[in-house]
Amino acid sequence: MDYVKNANKPMVFKGLCHHWPVVQAGLESADKALDYLRQFYQGNAVTAYYLPPEQQGRVFYNEQLNGFNYQAGRLDFNQLVSRLQQENASPTPAGIYMGSTDIHHFLPGLGEQNSLDISPINPLTSIWLGNKTKVAAHFDFPLNLACNVVGKRTFTLFPPEQISNLYVGPMEFAPGGQDISMVDFDKPDFERFPKFKHALAASLTAELTPGDVLFIPSMWWHHVRGIDDINVLITHWWRDTPGHLGRPNNALLHSVLSLRSLPKAQRQAWKAIFDHYIFEHDEVDDSHIPDDAKGMLSKPLDELNARKLRAELINKLKR
């Protein structure tokens, strides 16, 4: 944890989880790794995606951008594994993908020997399973230690400031619920997305083999590609601020509601206020306000003032 505590760029730790039983099983064969996972399953249905073969594993929108190019459903984990194996025996396999799935709920016991000990942090530990699927570039607020346990996987990563060069789709409607880049990384259309060249120039690539661990800092965009017929990833998500501070994307949504449609001069005025109170507050001298009178301006914001602020927001949003 000391390596990632203050890190602001991705890092790869080669072979950090190579000794895990699931990794060792996968090195013998993918089927042995799947059999190893099955033994932990207790019957709770999982959510999985089916992508027709012509989609070539790309989890994305449909052509009209009013739906998605996959079918999603809940099914028994054993059925999912069997379908995955069946498709991979086909000359034109469909894409089969199980996204973020809590291992403690769906595969209890798996994490005892197949997860990182990053105490005192108690991360959300999830498993991802699929064949040659591709997840569009997106960002996550939590920090992530992603453990590649079966198959090979390639991450293409972009720093947060590249958002304007990634051509992000609709905010409220996206596969997996998270804003994604509209660019097809296999065949980028540089006439339609010319600034994507700048994003590529600023990108980093992590090619992971079984046992490798990738640290993804908060807010870094990442495109994920499963290389082999069977690919398994175990992720550890956590935030480095208290939960009572809320989710920053809620503030973004509120800003879209209340600021985005204002005239530019007013938006610029609010930008100055946001810089003063939010983005550049480290440089602001607020010693003219007594500590016991700072309230919501206390740094860091304590839980009591956070609760007061949340209650005030809820009341105002009802008007």
C-alpha cells in the first residue's frame, strides 16, 4: 500500500498475485480455473451479457444509440460458465461477459486466498469473467488494484485531463452505467474523432499476464481488452476519503442542472467561486473566520457538518 498511497499514475506489479490458487489453476488450463471458481458458488444468480458474434466482443451501444448491442440477464453461474465454454468452441463465438460481481456475495470463500490484503482498507472486491471482450474507455472514482488472474488482458489508460479528446457519450445512458468513450479502439475513425490522436499520444498501455496487478488511480480513463478465450480479473476498489463526503458525480449532476445552461458570463463567475471554495481552496487564506464558525468550510469536512449539509441540500432540491 505504501507504493500506491500517494501515486497519481498507473503502476504494474509483475507477478504480485502469481501464487494465488486461481492463477495456478489457470496456468494449467482455463477449464481448471473455471472448475476452481465453480466450487465457491452458492446459487445466487449473477448478471451476464451476451454479445452476438458480429459485435466481436465490443460492449457498446446499438446503432441507434437508444439501447445496447448486448442482451443482459441473470442466470446460474454454472450455466454462465458452460455457455462460455460452448461459445469458445465455436468458430465464430459470441461474446460472453460477467462484469463487476462481488466475490464475497456470489463466490463466498474465494477471496480468502485470492485477494490482496490491503488492511486497514476494506475494499470492494469483485470478479470479472469473459472471453475476448472489450470494455470501452471509462473512468471510476474509486482507486483500483486490478489483479489479472486468468488469461491475458490489455489496459489502455488515459489521464483525467484527456476527457475532451475521448469523445464521451451520453452521461445518463451508458453500458454499465458509466460514461464511455465513443471511439472504437480497434478501428478509430480519425475523421469523426480527430482529437483522439492527442489522447493516444498521452496514453499508457499495460499488458498483463496471469499474476500481474495493475494500480489504476482515481479518475483515470481505461479501455480493457480480454485477449484469451477465457479471462478472469479480480479488482479491489476503495476511496481514500470518508464515505460521509458523498459521491463527486452527484455534484457534477447538480451542476449540470443548475449551472450548465447559464449565460457564459455567469458560468465564468461561478467558476471563480468554485475555484475559490473547491478546486483551489488549498491556497485560500480563511484565517479571518474563527475555526468554530467555519461550519461547512471546515477542512476536512467532518461527519456532523456533512450530515447537516446533506440535509440542507435535500430540502433545497425539493423546492
